[in-house]
Amino acid sequence: MKKRLWIALCMIGCICISGCKNHSDDASQNESQISETTSNQKNSSEESSNEASRELFAMDTYMTVTAYGGNAQEAVDQAAVEIERLDALLSTGQSDSEVAQINENGGGNISEDVEYLLTRSLELYQDTKGKFDIAIYPVMKAWGFTDENYRVPSDEEIGELLKLTDASRIQYDVDEHSVGFQMEGMQIDFGGIAKGYTSSRVMDIYRECGIESGLVNLGGNVQVLGTKTDGSQWRIAIQSPEDENEYLGVLSTEDRAVITSGGYERYFEQDDTTYHHIINPTTGRPADNGLVSVTIVSADGTLADGLSTSLFIMGKDEAIEYWRAHSSEFDIILMDTDEVLWVSEGIAGSFESDYEVKIVEKQN
């Protein structure tokens, strides 16, 4: 689960826009005295007041979808249906979901959505040198992160399970649209990428409905379409790993997904030791590479979701080098254990923070 990227500031901006409606209505009573500029402001205000928003619970988290424009309600309704459809398709916790059935039966035919996610996941597995691994599910279960029955597995147990957690042993038949496993006991989970894919699908629905301004917050996975209705950028506040009521900084952006991963999202304590849910596929244990928070900013929500976990596992130096090799695809905001923020140059001018910020530049 990617947790709480706050959007309080951008929502305040939306509320202010909606509050202008009465002023526009008053002005329309004396249309002959309205200048062209004032008329344009009125149209913008009326459009922004046509807001539709809906809250729902899916994928084990609370979500909010919001759209502005003439078809806002239709767009939001369709988005909610799509979220619930994908939840029923991808959930490992619902025994009749497609993914749960694949795990139960050791493979099977796959739908278009699952095939897309499988393809993207295997590409990320290769590109991140195994840091992103959907076959990690048996290890996640052993730690109790799938059902909250938390425990610390023994070294021997982890060693045995790691034999199953290798995405290169997933057998994907493109022609037959099917998937299988080379070893009995292997299982997959798209939890590290599903919400990002879902937010991107919501953006597709918005566009199909003619929406030019909107957002979705899938339990902290934030993706925005266009700008706010007044033409200004959305302002997205990124939660502090130390306190859910504070934030690391504020990013101004448009047409982007902003997704954060951190060990503070899901964890348990045993014998005065804290264990978080971001498992390193190499060790089978919680990643401990000097980062406490990783934010990915990208036009591709699926990519942003997968990389937020992958770069957390990599650690600062490897994560920065990975960004430099793919800087055209995404930007980064990393916080290390010394509370220093490392921000890629592409968004450094749009990010505000009271923390020490170091700009990460591309290499010539």
C-alpha cells in the first residue's frame, strides 16, 4: 500500500474556486457592463462549480475521485465502477478474483488487464534487476503483511520461500494469454503496481468523458488531470514519514501521478524492533538501504507505483543512478535517514520544503 500523499492544499484551491459562483451569478445580471475578461472569469467559475466527487472503499483503502466540467458526475460514476471492477479482478484477498484463482491453481488464462500488468511487472523486474518482483507474495504472507497476522519468520523459512520468489520463473504465454509457474507454491501479487494502474485508468475515463480537470486519490496514490479550473497547477503535499499530520513539502504539478512509498505505511513491532512491509526480494527481509521515503512523479501512474517501491529497496545512490538513466520518464523526491531531501532537477523548481534539499542533476 502506498500511503497518504496529502492533497489538502490542492483541495483548498478547488474550494476557493467553487466559492466564486455567487459572484459570477451577480455579475450576469448586468451583462451589458461586463468586459470580455470578466465574462471569461465567469465562465471559468461556472465550470469549476460543476464539480462531482465520490468516496469509496476498495483495494483495502479509502479513495476519492473528483472531476470538474459538464460531464463530471458521469465521469466520477464511471471511475467508481472501474475501480470496483479492478479491485474484484486483482485482489489477492478475494478468493474468486482472477489473481487469487491464478495463485490457487498455479496459473491459468488471463484477462487484458492482468496481461497488461503482468507485462509491465516483468519489464520492471528486468529493468530494476529484480527489485520489483510480483513473485514476492509468499514472503509477504510469511511476515503477515497480507492478513495482519504479523510474525518474524526464521532464517530457514525465509531461505526456503526465497526459492519461490523469482519472477523470472513466471511462465507467460503471450499467444495463449496465459500464465503459469515453474515451481509449485509460487504466487503473485500486483499490490505494488495496481493502484497506479487504476489511477491511470481513471484518467482515461475522465478524458473519454471530456473532463479536462480532475484528480483521484487512491489511498495516497494521487494522480491529477490537467490543471485546476482556474488554470493554476495542483499543489500536492507529501506526507512526512515521522508524523501523518505533517508533510515533507509541496509539489506544484499537472497531468502527473505523484506516488510515495515508505516503511511507515505498514509495519509492526516485535522485541523493540520495527519491521515494515517493503520487502527486499534478495534478502526476504524489510529493506534497509538508508531511505525513509520515496516519491515518484510521472505521467505514467503504473510506472510511478512500481518504481516508488523499487527505488526504496535500491537505496539512495542506486536510486539516483537509476533516475539518471530514465530521467525522461519520471522525477524523484527521496528522503534519507539524515532527513535530507534529494529532488531531481526536473521538478526542483516546483517543490517547496522546509527540509534541507539537494538537487539531483543529470549527468552529461
